[in-house]
Amino acid sequence: MKWERRVKIILGVLWMAMILLVVLFPAYWIILTSLKKSNEYYARPPTYWIDYLSFHSYSNAWNNPTVDFPGWLWNSFVIAISVTLISALVAGLTALAFTRLNFPGRNRLGVLVFVAYLVPASMLLLPLYLMLAKLHLLQTKLGLIVVYISFTLPFIVWMLRGYFQTIPKDLEECAMIDGCSRVGAWVRVVLPLAAPGVAAACIFAFTNAWNEYLFALTYSAYENLTAPVGLTRWGFHGHVLLG
């Protein structure tokens, strides 16, 4: 029995190592390519390891006068962080209200919140453009933040709602018996237990705002370009950055 158990453990470790290799190899290849010399990018056969690390691509991207790479990163960072913080706060309170408060139409409203996330973004491109223009938010960071929150918030509310439903209400009631208010019970009991769900929601909001391209391309001025739009519009290919 001990021999069979050891074999199972070894096979399990090997299987997990293979999965980890498959998952991490794309990231490894991206980092490796960024550290190669320009004549090694299209080498045949490709090199899976390099003897000399070249940081020319990084220095050229950061210091190139024809592009504003630091500014694009800063814009993406400000927008993504703002969307993440606001969405997590509003979605957390909304999800708590759905799971802990009884009010008419609670279940139907919860379904409608999720249905709002299913609306294709391309259908709302023109209406949102007109709305932002009337509010004088077009070509501003605040306008992009508002748009991203409107798409991110419904899914995060649905995600956290399901997570909060797994936390027994008895824990909050015990905290309230010990002297906590309802808000105190949420902060001291529910939120710590829901930390993995909140972290997943924050990661989703951040990556969604950071990687979004269509709205950033349509609604942004040059000084407010995000990194995905800047990379595709101004190049990071050919001689501009690779040298």
C-alpha cells in the first residue's frame, strides 16, 4: 500500500509539473524574447535560451522620443486601479444587500443585473459615445472609467453574490449578539471570509480595464491613450522600438 501511494504521489507531482510548464511557457517565451537581440527574434530554429541579456528593447521603449510609453502605462494604471477600487466597493455592498437584506423583487433584480453584463459591448459603442459627449467626458480618463465600471460592475455583483451566499448568516448573528452592528459584522466577519472572492473580483476588474481596447480606441485622446491602444497605433514593431 505504501508503494502504491508513493507512485500516485509521484505521478500526481509529474502531472502538475506538466500543467505548470504549459501554463508558464508563454510567459517565459514573452520575457525571453524581450531580452533577445534584434537579430535573434526571427532565428530559425528558435533559441530557447540566451547567453547574453539585452535590455535594448526596454530602454528604447522607455526613452524613445516618438512614443509616450511611460504615459500610456500611467494612463492604464490609473484607469485600471480606479475601476477596480470603485467596482469592488460598490459590488461588495450591492452583493451584501442581495444576500442579507429582504426586499421585494430581490431575485428578479439579481437576474437583471447579470443580464446587463450579457449585452454586447459593440451595441453600446455609439450610445455611450453620445452620452459621454453630452456629459463632456469624451476623451478623458474619467469617461473611460465610467464606461468600464458599467460593464464590469454587473458581473462582479453576480460573482460576489454567489460567494456571499456560501457564508452562513449565523456567523453575522453571533457577531451582532456579541455587540457588533450589522456593518461591523460585515466588515469583521463576512469580508475576511469572502477575501478570496473579493480578490478574484478585483483581479477580473483590473485585467478587464487594463486589456480593453475598443472603447479606449474610440473614446481616448492622444494624451489619454492606454497601453493597448498606444502599442497598436504607434507601433512597437519594426525599427521604432526593436532597432
